[in-house]
Amino acid sequence: MAELRAEVMRADLERLGRYDAIRVRQRFLDAFLPEYTQVIVANGQDIGLVALRPEADAVWLEHFYIAPDYQGLGIGREVLARIMQEEHFTKPLRLNVLQGSPARRLYERHGFTLDHEDSVDVYLVTAR
């Protein structure tokens, strides 16, 4: 999972001048909570992951990665749509993406709006 994160995030982190091969993996390992993580499977292969971590005022959508060979096929869109349809989510969903990440468009198409941003990250939230 840490390898998938490093592979998926590399181009954006390099663009921002923040890619460090060790740090990108360690940040995942430091924040990884298996009890909130689901593996995404397609054609019998593990191709991604997503975590939904509850907090008092929101649910954080984290570690949403799809292997590069499976990107652009609508899998991420389908997974996100299923997450958004979960009726047990009565709190807003929150997430962050790197500045300039094409993933931001996916989230905005699903109703996420800008909460705040800094020079590296964009924080998005749903209205729930």
C-alpha cells in the first residue's frame, strides 16, 4: 500500500518539488489505520485502497489511490459514488489533495467544495 501511494503521488509531489522516496512511504505508514481501510479489487486483483476515518465532526476520506494501470477507467468515480451514497454518513466528508492534482476535479464533480488551501494542499468538504 505504501508503494502504491508512492507511485500514484510521485508526479504531483515532483511537480511541487516535494518528492522524497522515503518520506512518501513513511507518511503513509505513520497515518495508516487498517481498521478504516478497504482494498479496491478489480478483475480479482488488488488495484487500490481507500480509508474512511471518523472524527467528531466529519469523516475523512483518506488514502484513496488507484493503480496507474486502472486509472481513467471510471473505477475511482464508481468507488467515490458508492461512498457518497452511504446513508450512514450523517457528517460531512472531508479530504485533502495536492495543489494541481487532477483528482480535485473528480471530488468537485461529486459535490465537494473548497474549505481552505495552502501552498501544498487543498482541503475539500461535502455539505452533509
